[in-house]
Amino acid sequence: MPEQSGISGEPVTRQPLSFLVLYALAWAGGAIAYVPFLTILLPVRVAALAPGGPQQAVLWLSAIAFCGAIAASAGHILFGWLSDVTRTRPPWVALGLALSCSLLLFVPLAQSLETLILIVMLWQLGLNMMLAPLAAWGADCVPNGQKGLLGGLLAFAPGLGALAGALVTIPGIASADGRLILVALTVAAAVLPALLMGTRAAPADVAAPSLTAEAPRRSAALRMWAARLLVQVAEAALFSFLYLWLHSIDPAVEDYLTARVFSLVLVLSAPAALLAGRWADRRSRPFAPLVACTLVAPFGLVGMALAHSVTAGIISYAVFGFSTSIFLALHSAQTLRTLPDSSRRGRDLGLFNLTNTMPSLVMPWFTLALVPWFGFSGLFLLFAALALVAAILLAALGTNPAPKN
């Protein structure tokens, strides 16, 4: 993307807080779209349609999730690349917003597994038509000195997605079909303000991201990609199997406890990520909080491996979940400074997005292969080792102050 200038003709070095907040709200629109739909509304729809009861519903959901993840992976790369080629982001974001919201309204029309899979795959393409250019837009516009703050603001997205799911499912607020309309309207309300604000001038340091001298951009990008993948493998498994693990410790554990633990971790980690991001900006140490988080996460995982009570398990998971939630938010923003080619940011961020979708494709099988032999404890110890590898990869980027732009 060509560098743009501010009103004075000189490249701007900071974005106004209002732009960062509206951009983060637009990013939260993605979470508001997929969290209620994929975790609540779609499973309810599948349960109503599956002819064979709960077992058939599980098979349907597995097939839909697998096909949807493939569509999301391909769509993020494709539309990120197209926004590079056309050298513009907002029109793609607007088109993806319109398509993804419209396709939600087609879900009630599906009366078969094949039709539902098709709609979900098209919806994933539309959603990633919005998200891929939106991510690249942040890379175009947000200077390195504000990427920590941006990462902290992005940390609120998962919590807003979970809050949207809780609100649209309040008994009596809407019918099953009406809930989909509410989600679509909420997503539009979150994304449109950033689009209406218009394209911001590109800051002076965007075209040449600053890194420590010992870490060239391409090498740094590869390390960031691998580190996120290793952390996401553990995070995806815990997201899917936390309840089953707690239930294995105490069969009396209720499902609402898992939901409360997830929610509490998300609520507490968001302001902590904001503070950590601001610290990283002020000290010019963009990777230091990432290294710290990947060093703390193994303590939680080892605690989970050794836990013999639900209380100890929840505390240990909270340590892991808190550190990884901060990591993922700040990583999303600091990744923008490592992209090796300023003209292919959308494509490269699509490749980074594979670290979000790949674990969901492989982790169920990975877990089923390990847990029968080594139990959950062996699985958690393996994840702790992976987190330590991620810490080593990121430490190589340097935790000393980055050069000033």
C-alpha cells in the first residue's frame, strides 16, 4: 500500500485514540459475529435438525466445523490478497460485512446437513472477506509506537463476543430466527463506525517496521507465526476439552462452571493486556510481554497436570488462560510490525490466520490419540513444553528496546 500523508503533507506518526477505539470495535464485530453463532445458535439449529439425536448432532457439528475452518482459512488468504492487489481495504470490509450478515439470515432456510454446510462455508467466506482486509488496514494505518495499545484494545473483542452471545440468548428477547437478526444488526453496528470514519493517513513508520537489529523481518515473521501456532494448539485443546477434564476430576462438575471460568478469564485479561500493551509502547519493548506470557503459561499447564481437585484445576487453568489471552491479543498487533512485504500485508496476514484455524482441525484427533495413553496430565505437560518453545522463539527477537523510528 502506498504511504499516505496527513493534512499537512507530512506523514503522521500517531493515530488518534478515537480511530484506534473504533478500529478495535470493528475487530470485535468479527467476534460478535462468530462467537454467538458458532457456540450457541448453530448448535441449537443442528440439534433441531439432526434426525439421530445428540450423537448425530455431534457428527453434523464436526462436519460443519471442519468445512467451515477450511473456508475460513482459504477466504482469509484470498481476500487479504485481493485487498493487496486492489490497493484498498474499506470496500472489501464493507462488502464482507454485507455478505456475512445477509448469509446469517439464510440459516433458518437450511433443512439438511448439506445445505447447512454450504451456508456456513459461504458465511465464513463473507466473514473473512471482512476480517482479512480489516486486519491489513490496521497494519497500513497503525504506527509501531501504538501497536501495543492496539493489541490491548483488541483484547476486549472475545469478551464482547461472549457478551453478545449472552444478550441475544436472554429468554424472551427474540425467537431462534430473530436471534440471528440481532447478531447481524449488532455486527453492523460495531463495524460501520470505523468504515464511516474513512481511511486514515498511513503513519511514517508503517512502510518499514522496526525490529531489533538481530532479527530481520522475514525471520521475525516466521518466529511469530510458529510461536502463535504452538500457543494456539494448547489454547484450542483447552477450549474444547476443559469441561471434560474437570469432569474427569470430579463427575459432579456442572457445565455452567466452565462457562464462568472462561468468562472470568476473558474479563480480567482484557484490561491486563491493555496495560501490558501500553507498557510495551512506552518502553519500546514490543516482544517482552509476549515472552513473559509464554513463560507464565507453562506454570498453569504443569499445575493442571498435577491438579487433583477442581479448585486447583481451575486456579491452574486461570493462570494459563490469563497469560495466553494476553499473549494472543498483543501478538495480533505486534505481528503487524514483522510483515516482510508492505505490498502484501493482506496475503501475509491470511497466512498468519492459519495459526487460528489449523489447531481446530487437528487438535480433536491429536487429543484423542494422546489422552487414552497418557491421560490429560501427559497432554498438559506436552503443551507446557510447546509454550516454552514459543518463548524461546520469541526471546530470539530480543526484549531490549526497539530502535526509535
